[in-house]
Amino acid sequence: MSRRRSPSEERAARAGDEPSATLGPVRTCVGCRARAERSALVRIVAGAEGLVLDERAVLPGRGAWLHPSRDCWERAISRRALGRALRTAADPASNTLREQAERLMDNS
């Protein structure tokens, strides 16, 4: 006898999306809106000192997830997606955040 599907599994089956066999949590990139495993994305956090790149994904606070690529970074800024996702008016193009992002994109 098979187990009964949860409501979210039912919706996914109707939409044609079978649950994938991922190894970890799935997040959505605010730049390109593509879903990816958490390990493939970087987290940006709205903290007391402004927006901070959370490389280990452990800082407290509201976070937004991005692919570590220049294209996703530029899309997120042009669409103002970081401000919406983080529910803040902080400038995502601040010098510290931009320097951290540039360093990360150069390493990937």
C-alpha cells in the first residue's frame, strides 16, 4: 500500500513537477528567479550595519539568496529585488557589499 501524498506533493504532481531528489534545501535566486540548492547560492543579510554578504549563511536576520555570478548580481540590483526580498531601503550597491561580491565573483 502506498502512502498518501501531502497537499504540496499533490500540487506539484498536478503541475507536472515531481519532487526532485535534492541533497539539501532549495532556495530561489533573487536575480534570475531560478531555484537552486542552498549550497550553490550566496546569502545577503540585512543587518544593523546595512547589507552584508553572509558567506557561511549563519548570520541572523532576513536574507536573500543569489547565484555568485555578475549577471544575477546586476539583475537583482536593476530589478530592485534585494530591497524587496530583504524588506529594506538599504543600498545594495554600497561599497562594502560590492567589494565583497566582487571578491566572491572573482573566486568562482
